[in-house]
Amino acid sequence: MIRVSEKIKKILVPITSVIAGFLVGAIIMMIWSYNPIQAYSSMFESALGNMNGIGETIREATPLIFTAIGFSIASTAGFFNIGLPGQAQAGWLTSIWIVLANPHMPKIVLLPLAIIAGAFAGAIIAGIAGYLRAYFGTNEVITTIMLNYIVLYSCQYLMQQIMPKSFRIDTDTTKTISENGSLHINWLSELFGSSRINCGIFLALIALVIFWFLMKKTTLGFEIKAVGLNPFASRYAGMSTKKNIITSMLLSGAFAGMGGVVQGLGTYQNYFTQTTSVDIGWDGLSVSLLGSGTAWGILIAALLFSILKIGGLGMQTAAGIPYEIVSIVIAAIIFFVAINYVVGLLFKVKKSSESHPLKKGEEIGPNNAVDGPDIKIPRSEVEN
């Protein structure tokens, strides 16, 4: 075992999981007579080898940051929010609908309105699960999974039966939104080789700062963590468990809804009927787990997943390797993250005395006045 500090161990465990995932992918490639070095070279060359690839990688990471933040907030509160796909889809359809209904509204008004509406839609969906958990003790895993299906087919019904025909090209696809409601910026896209990168990445970076500040510097963040660690002790300390459950789920859904907003207003510029739950929800969950629920970890993990997704297309075209190999690598990484306890056995945390050694016989500090005021115990006595 490698002896490291607790802080270093938290960094090494996910890195080891990623490396192990790539090794599993390499072994599978060799079994099927593919060259893993060529495959991974093609992957990174496609994702990072030119400005267009970099732009697409950043664009792919943007919604994952939002959904990962959403999952992290709920997870910190002690809840497993699997409803991220539905919450993102609700935000996507809502934001597009708002823009299509008001194409000539000034951009300074329309764009914030559409963003807020999309976040609100995601928050409402997650808030339903939070309310049921807070007041009825309903398992949020079951309710959020069911809400995914409710949202999926409700959006399909709203799209095909309720949305005005003037908003749609056909029953499955809306018209492209007006410039006034778009997150697309010409100079940014041209800077990155005419990629689909958009100003959603700036919103994502702001969201990471807000997430960090919320969880580290505010009373609400402290209460959310306290409820997640021990709801009974939190209640005894005067914290409202029900309020924090609902609040954490509302925040979780709002960020997930923002993931759908940047997909609609930024990447696709429209909405089209989904036949299954949107991928950014499930991928955001994985990003959060790999990033250990921290702001920096989420950013790095989102970029890694984007490299795998965008680079996987390059593997397929340049190296002739099936895209499914990328899915295997992602699944392997998630598997090793899920068993991080086993991976963590490779590293042994140094004891504080090892990290800050004291000379033999050196005084180690007061003993809380047990033997008298200002009495210090020699280290030699403690060891004996």
C-alpha cells in the first residue's frame, strides 16, 4: 500500500479509477485484435487535436456540469436523485417553448426569461419527489425514476398535441429558435473552428462558483450537509429536516433543468421528440460520482467524459474501432468509482503523527488541566 495523506488519497482514488477504466478498455480492444494505442491516440486527437474538437468537447461538457451539480446537491443532502434526465428534459422543452412564443422580445429580456423558466421547470419536477419524501417518507429513487417516464411522455404529448402548429416543422420537431433567445455567439463559435460551443459554458462556470459558495460558505449549505450526515441530529439541533429536503431537491432540479436549457438554447436551437430519457442526466450522475461531488472535480470529470464522447467518434472513423468500446470504457470507469472503497485499499492514510513527527520526549501539548493548569505531557509518557 502507498502511504499518502487523506487529501492526496481523495485525489488518487478517482485518478486510479480512470486509469483502470482505460486499461479495461485496452484489454478488450486487444482481445478483439484492435490496437489500443492507436485507438486512444485517435480519441484524444479527435477531441483535442484542433479548435473544432476542443470547442465540441467544451460544448459536450457544459450540460454535464449542470446535471452533475444537481446530483451533487441532492447527494449531499442524503438523496439519490435519479430524475435528472426528466428534469433536464422539462427545462429543455420549457425554454424552447418560451422563445418560440416570444420570438421578437428583446434578447436582454427573452434569454433570461427562458433560462429561468427552464430552471423552474426542472425544480418543480424534482420538488415533487422532495415533497413526497419530506411529508410521506416516499423513496426518492422510485419517485424520480417514475417521474422520468411521466416527463418523457408528457413532453411528447405537449409537443404533438398542445404546442401550436406554427411552432413546429412537423409533429416531432420544432422550428429553430430566433436569435433573441439563443445562447449561440458567432465570435465564440468561429474562435473554436465553427463548433457548436456557446455561452452556456460561461453559465456553467458561474454555476460551479455558486455551487461551491453555497455548499462551503452559507448556512443553507451547512444545513444541507448536516441533514445528509444525520437527519436526526440535525432535527435535534433545531434544523428543519423537511425544509432542507425540499430545498435541496428544488436546487437539484433547477440545476438539472439548466442542463436541458443549454442543450436547447445552445446546442440544438430547437426541441425534438425524445424516444428515451436524455443522456445528459445519466452522464451527469456519473460525472458527479467521478468528481466526488466537488466543484473542481465536477469540472474535470465533465471534460473527461466529453473527451470520451467526442473522441469516441474519432476512434470509430480514424481507427475503425466500434463506438461501443467508448461505452465500455465509461462503464468501467464508473464501476471502479463505485467500488472506490476497494480502490482506496491501495492507499494507506498517514497518521497525523507520521505527517508531523515529534522528537522523542518532546512535549505534545496541554492535557486539558487534568493534572493541573499549564501541565504538558512528554511524548515518552504517552508512548509508554
